[in-house]
Amino acid sequence: MSAAAVEAALARGLHDKTLGKHVVAAVGDLGGDGAIWTHQDDQFLPASTTKLLTSAAALAGLGPDTRFTTHVVRGAAAREIVLVGGGDPYLSSKPLTPEERASTYPARADVVTLARAVAARLTGRKPVSVAYDDSLFSGPTNNPMWRADYVPDDIVSPITALWVDRGASPTGFGRSDDPSLTAAATFASALAQAGVKVVGTPTRVVAAPGAAELASVESAPVSQIVERLLDVSDNEAAEVLAHHVGLAVSGDGSFTGGAAGVISTLQGLGVETGTDVVHDGSGLSRFNRLSPGTLVQVLQVAARPERPELRTLITGLPVAGFTGSLASRFSSAGVGALGDVRAKTGTLSGVSSLAGVVAGRDGTDMVFVLAVDQTGKALESEVEAALDGLTADLAACRCGSG
């Protein structure tokens, strides 16, 4: 790939005043190791492109086929049963209808099916009490490195190892203040509907090690969870996966443990993270800082034939003009980029980024990072259109030679 050809293709667009004062860009060969061309090669606020790091670490550290199990076990007291959260980000409050199953990806485990299985195992007609165990994850449920209003204003759910419907409120509006309790109450209601008399309200406990299991349900595999969270930029799923990475790396299923686990897993893959700083799995923190080279290397490592477990990171990226967070993008950027660009978006106030893969006009496969984080009062739609235009310039580039 020719750095001069990339420079020529992007020169005009990089000076679009809509992009603000800090424009960071990097381009490399899909099969290479690091960037071949950069512009303002310094750290930037990555927003949701952080999810590329989280996803790569989850696929590498947990494995693409790993599933998360929600258990029900016997409690310490007679006729007490305990719902034990396994960190399933897509556990549902009810089974999907046939129509919903046809349009929902990935498949969801649900607490109604779990309650019916438990009811079938219980003997006699004595009432039961329901407790719940969400101790798999530790630390605060609200990241202290997020803006203070994110959780109270329902921008993101409190992160726990046990919830239904990604922490949604049982009222159907907004998010629950206590997703674990909401999940347990939903399970208890389903148990009652299955014919079991339930007394009292759910209480939080820690289940005894080796407690007898009554029933369990499993999540979709990590590879499918990654596909979904990349496609729609799912903050909650990304945070749950980061917590799992923290558990796998150090036994610390918290925001801090997850962020450290993601970085160390990437370093183990050969990604040079330098002085990058990550505080969460979703990219909501405005204190995150990444270098464009980190994202370039993550994409390159994921594309390597010898790393098939990471391939979902590439295939799960939204497609320009067609899927997920790029479905309504690139309409004014030229038809050459439609369907050709796959990229993860990143958006916060004053921040916009794209990181992904694109094939140039001569067939040169490239990875790219385009990011701005000082756009001031510029309209978000105009900033996005400018970034789309730059990416389209790469798609039109004959970058294989000078």
C-alpha cells in the first residue's frame, strides 16, 4: 500500500472545518502490522470504537463459543431457591414469540422457561421463597468514570450479573434502578404462574458453593453477542463482556478489572497499547484515550488467518448504508462506499469516529481509523457526513501503488 496515495486521497477532506481542531487518522494494510500512514498520530477520545477492544478481548480471552449460564439452586433455608446470575447480557423476561424469534438475533434465554423447569423439579405443594445471587460481578454498578447523569437519566443501565431485558424497568419505561432485584421478581412471578406458591419478596444472598442445581438456561455464544453489540453499539452488552474478561484474567469482575483485563488481553495478542487509558467496555467514559495505532492493530490481528476465533470482530462490523449503526449513513458519500465499508461508529457530544475495513478501487484491503473529538458546535450529522466522505475517498483510492 502506498502512503503517498492515501495522503493524496484524504488530503482535501481532512481539512474540512466541520471536523474541528483535532482530526486523527490512520490507515494500514489489512494483512499488515500497524499503520502505514497517519495524520495527527496522537491519542483521542474513542467513544464507542472502544467496543472493538472489548470485543477482541472477549473473543480471545473467553472464546467465541463460550456461553453464560443462569442457574437456580437450592438455598440455605428449607424451601428457599436461589436465582444465580451468570452475566447473560441478553437474558429475557419472557420467551420470544415465533415472530420475534424470526427477527431477533441472537437467541435469548429467558426466566419464564427457567421458572417452568424449576416448577417441574419441585416436589409437594409447600410454598417457596426466592432469593437471588448477583455476586459474580463486583464493585459499583455505576462506573465512577462516567458522567454522573448517565445511570440516573437511563442512558445506560446499572451493570450487574443478573438482569432481564438489559436492565429495563418492569414498567416498560426506562431502566430499573436495581436490575438484579427486578430480574428476581420477574422470575418469582413466572414461578407463581407455573403453579408454585411463592411467599415473601426476593432477597439478595450468596449461594453456597456446590448448592444443588434445580435448572439452568444458557446465553447465546460470545461470538453472537459480539456481533450484536458491534452492530447496534450495545453499551450494556459491552460492559457485561468486559466484566467477564476481568474475571477471566484476574478474577475481578468489575469496571476496573474489566478495563485492565481488556488491555492485558490485547497486549497478549501483540497489540501495542502504549499509554492508552481505558475505563470501561462501552466507550461512554470521556476519560478514555486511545492511539489510532491501537485500533489499527486490533483490526489487523482480528483479520489474520491464524486467529479464526477473532474473525467475528471483522464480520460483525456494520456495513455502510445497510446494517446497524451505519444503516442510515453514507447516503451522500458516493455509491462506491455503500456495502464496501465495514466500520464501528463512535459518538459522544463533540466526538465522532469510524474504525473498520475498506477495499480501495484497485482492490487494496485496508484498515482505517478516522476520529475527531473537538467538533464544538458543529452538527453531529454534518460531522458524520464529513467522516463518511473521507471513508468514501479511501474506497475510491487506488492505494496499492503511488
